[in-house]
Amino acid sequence: MPLKVAAFYQFAALPDFRALREPLRARCAELDLKGSVLLAHEGINGTIAGTDEAIDGFIAELKNGPLFGGRLHNLELKFSEAAQMPFQRLKVRLKKEIVTLGDPTVDPTRQVGTYVDPADWNELIAAPDVMVLDTRNAFEVAMGTFEGAVDPKIASFGQFRGFAARHLDPAKHRRIAMFCTGGIRCEKASAYLLAQGFGEVYHLKGGILRYLEETPQQDSRWRGDCFVFDERVALGHGLHERGQLDAVHE
């Protein structure tokens, strides 16, 4: 039977994130889950795989269980399948940020761009006055992206601020529509641009993964495959597997 893969994140105040690590790791081990979970003061970010029952139990624990006390009730979730276990082991790590931008003043819980549902994305990015911006790393962009999207040519998300300083101008780029794999990088990137004075900043809700899941291929403006950070390598429309690697990428 195929395994269920859950990709999830939420920006939420977790001042006790260090104390959460071991009980969270124990719960994952109890459910025989593998994958990677990041904890920081600003929230949680992870991708895990296991049986349907195990994944459902784990997500219920995050959203409604006593460990987080209801702080993750707005968890951003995406589910897909894997023919075999796409992770070699379980890792629960403590981080300064759940996605590294490198600016501690950026807080997506206070200010974030306008969410755009996949059903409305095609119309937005077709507008002539909209700059479509891919916020992912260069090797991810090379595997697939949206038609006409700008590639920032960055090696890591931490370089996004430098790209913005060199190539983006609030006076010139009045409407920016950005996207990333699952949505988390755009949460920070959109918050950062708004703080820099950009007027209209939009981002694809649920990221590329939700777009590929919900958009019929005949209507899609996506070209290529979507890189994912596990042994499946890439997913296509309907979130079907497109390849495998010998090692886990991080």
C-alpha cells in the first residue's frame, strides 16, 4: 500500500519550542513516522511519511492535542502519496527560524501578503502589470516553474533579501505575485517586501503543491516538475511521483 506524506507548517508563537522537541520526537517514533520536523520560536515546519492512520493521528495531535495546546489549529497542510518510504530516518530539529530568511524583524503573524487560491492564480499572473516571482532556489526553478516567472537565481532562501535589494523597486514593481513549493517561503518573502514599502504583494496559497493538486493539467500554466525535499525528487500534476534519489536532500 502507498504511504501518506504530510507537508505542514504554521507560524505561531512557540516560546517553549525546545521543551517540545523530545515529546514530539517520541510521538513520531511511536507512530513509526519518518521525515523531518523543524521547531523554532516562530512555529513549526515539516514533512513526514507513514501509514494513513499514523499520519492522521499525528496531525490530530498537532492541531488538537495537549502538546501544543491548540496553538497549531491553523496548520497549513498538504497530503500526497509515496510508493515507498521517501525518508531514511526521523529528525526533529531546533532552529532559529523554520525557514531561514535571516531577518528577525520579519513576522508573518503580523503582516503577510494577500493569499491567492489556485483557482484564481492563472488570472492574476496573466495580468500585464503583475511581476511573477519564483522565490525558490535556482536548482528548483530549473526543474519547473510558471510561465514567465522571474528566477532570482539564488542558492538559498537566505539570499532573497539581497536579490530584492538589487532587482526589486517599490516604485517600479507595484504588483508582485510570488510562489514557492508549499507556501512557507512566500509567507516570509511577502512580509519582508511589504515591510520594504512594496504596495501589492500576492502569494499562491498552499504553494505549487496545492496548485498541482487542484488545477486540471489542461488549464495549468505550470511547466516542468516540482522539486520536493525527499527521495521522490519531484511531483507532477495530481502530485504524482516523477523520480527518486539515493539520498535525502535537505
